[in-house]
Amino acid sequence: MTSTARQEARKALAEIEAVSATILPDPAPDLVPLEAAPPAEAEGIRRRMAELDMADTGSIISFGAAAQAELQQISQAMLSDVRNKDVGPAGDSLRQIVTTIRGFSVSELDVRRKPSWWERLTGKAAPFARFLARYETVQGQIDSVTDDLLSHEHKLLKDIKSLDKLYEKTLDFYNELGHYITAGEARLKELDTTTIPARAAEVDAAAEDQQMLRAQELRDLRAARDDLERRVHDLRLTRQVTMQSLPSIRMVQENDKSLVTKINSTLVNTVPLWETQLAQAVTIQRSREAAEALRAAGDLTNELLTANAENLRQANRTVRQEMERGVFDIEAVKTANATLIATIQESLQIADEGKARRATAEKDLQKMEAELRDTLASARARKDGAGARA
């Protein structure tokens, strides 16, 4: 964690203690009627009663509406820069409405949806962020996490202060609604007990030509009285909802305060512990890599020793065998001698066979010669002389 982030976390601690020490007032439990109200409060109720003009329907409809103006301004200021994603389920519902009106599909814009088979096939759903994180520096990642936590802490502190103002203005609106309800009930009581009976008496006492007009005025007054009663009832409902929102605001504030305290504790205590543990992890990993390198070197040495010893044994065997051999191998000499003897014997056998064939041929030649002489002798002994010519 950088020194700047550490200083900001320490500065935020005092601000956290200040917002945590803020005590918000509780709402008034019950409405105080006009007769029992303190003088200053009674004067305020009468001033609100004066806003009512029973002859003007608009004044009845807008009765109490001005009390919400400042509260609405604070709410709008808080929501001015808020995105739908920051509101959670409420933002999802609002986005659903907007996208339905515009014709878009929310599922197409939701990054949390299950990817389609085509996206998985084309690799769009691959965890690319985890791949990139492998090549980031550890200190850079810690600084990034620290910056995110500081950003959340500042936003939550801003929200807590805004919620303080929202609570105060909501409480003022709640009390103001009480004054308007009291003023409306007082005016209703005045109408029921004084104004309407007096107007009814005027109708009865009016001349015949004026009686219809007076009766219409009485009906309009009673209708305005009913409108005022409904408006007071609406104000009661609004006051009830407003009273329910006050503990909700407090609950959100308490949750934000707890989160801010936890974030600050993480920045001040946990992140340095991360850095220490990660530094130890780096040292351990480097020691492990060095040990593995040494083991690999030792294994390589052993493999070389074993291989060299085996190679030496094989080379020595080959050399010694060649050294112990004669110029000619005895087996080769034996083979050559046997071949020579066989050759001599074969030559003698061929010579004997040739001599025998020549003797046989000589006998055959002598026989053929004798036969030829005898034939020639026979031919000369013939008288016709043909034998002599032959």
C-alpha cells in the first residue's frame, strides 16, 4: 500500500469517528391537537389552517404538498449521479421498465447471465481478466485493491452524511405533516361544528328565491369538507410511510458505518498484513524454486555420472575385446583352412572325373576308328569300283 493511501486511511478514521458519534433525534410519537399545542406550535398550526380556502379546490389538493419540497431536493441530489447498478434490485426493476419501454432485452445487457453456446464457442466468455492478472505485479494489484477500498470508503462516508441530511429533512417533513394533519383536523372540526351548521341555518333562513343558491353553496362546502377529509387521510398515510422510512434510513446508516469501519480496519491493519504475508510467500516461493533448481542440477549430475559410467563400461568392453583379438581370428583361419581343403579335394575330384572321361573317350575313339577302317576295307573289296572311289 502506498504512503498516500495509508495517510488517507488514517485521515478517514477521524471522519468515521465523527459521523459515528452523530446522534439523530427520534420522531414525535403522537399528534398534538391544536388546543393542547404550545403557543409557538399552535401559531404554526393556525398559519397552515390559513392556507386552506374551502372555495378553492386547488388549495385543498395542494394542502401539505409544500412540506415535501426540500426533502425532494435532497433526494434528487442524492440520485443525480447514481447508476441503476448502484441501487441493487430496485435498480434492476427500474432498468426492466426502461428497457421494456425502449424495446431492449435486459438479459442481453446483464453480464451475470449464463453465456450462450456460441459465446462459449467463440471464446467471449473466457476469463480474460484472470489471464491478465497473472502478468500484473503483486504490489500493483494491492495498490489497485487499496484504491478501490478507499473509493468505497469515501462514497460511503458521503452517503452517511447525505443520509444524515435526508434523515433530518425526513424528520422535519414528518413533523410538518403532523402540523398539517392537526391543522386539517382542526379545520374539519371547525367546519363540522361551526361553519357548516351556520351555512345550513342561512339556507333555512334565506328567501325562497335565494334558497337554491344557498343550498348549492352548502353542498359545495360539504364537498370541499369531504375533499379536505380525504386529503387529511392521505397526509396521515404519507406520515405513516415517512415514519417507516426513518428507521430504514438509520439502518442503512448503521450498515454503512459498519462497512466504513471495516474498510478502514482493512486498509490500516489487513493490507499491511497482506503485504507481509505476500513478501513471505515470495521468499518461500523463491526458496522452493532454488531448491528445485538444485535438485534438478543434482539429478542431472547423477544422470551424467550413471550415463558416463555405463558408456565407459561399454567402451572399455569394446576396446578390450579388440585388444585381445589376434590379427586373424582363429575361427576365420579355421574357416579358410576348411575352405581351402574343400577346394583342393574338389579340384582332385574334378581332375579324377576328367581323367576317367578322357579314358572312356579314348576307348570310344579307338572303337570308332576301328569301325571306320573296317568299313573302308569292305568298300574297297566291292567289284563295281564304287568302294575304291570311296
